[in-house]
Amino acid sequence: MKKIFHLSTCDTCQRILKELEPPSNFILQDIKNETITPDQLESMAQLSGSYESLFSKRARLYKERNLKEQKLSEEDYKDLILEHYTFLKRPVVVIDNDIFVGNSKAVVAAAKAKINS
């Protein structure tokens, strides 16, 4: 599978998509318009090693709900991501058995290298 989970209203995601220049065989899923399914999230978690690694602690709701003060379990991270799309760290690039999560320069560079290999 070659898929990119992104948010079309996110300037950072748009900039990264332009930089990655994914070929036409990639599926782009706008997580605001097409919600993440439990199966998709499960697959991502298996590739990344945990639900926490997919969770954005920069999300506005994370601060609003004061989640930083709580001890969150893997199940909590899973439920929160499924509850609201902004809890997914974006973008998530899945290329077969490789996953690239987030927008750090190193992650984007690694994803770009994999796409172009």
C-alpha cells in the first residue's frame, strides 16, 4: 500500500505534499473528509510500534482538555485519534511496510527518499 494520510486544510501538510511529489499510484486520504477507520489506525500502529507514536500532543484539543495532566494509555491514544482527526500526527506516509509519521525535516526527508527509491 502506498498512502498518505493528511489534512487538506493544514498548510504544513500541503507544503510537505508538494515537497514529496507522490506519484499517481499513491492514495491521498484527507482525514477531515474521510475519517480514519479502526482498521487503518491498527495497521498504522503496528507499523509505527504504538498508538502514542501516532498521537499529536500539539493538537488544540490536547491542550483544551488538559490531557497533559492525565496518564494516557495506548487505548486512550487509540480512542482519541478515532474520536477526532486532529489527534493524528500528520502527515502519515505509508509505503508498503514502512511508515513515516509527522512533519520533522528528518521524517520528511526519509519519506521522500523512500518515495524516490
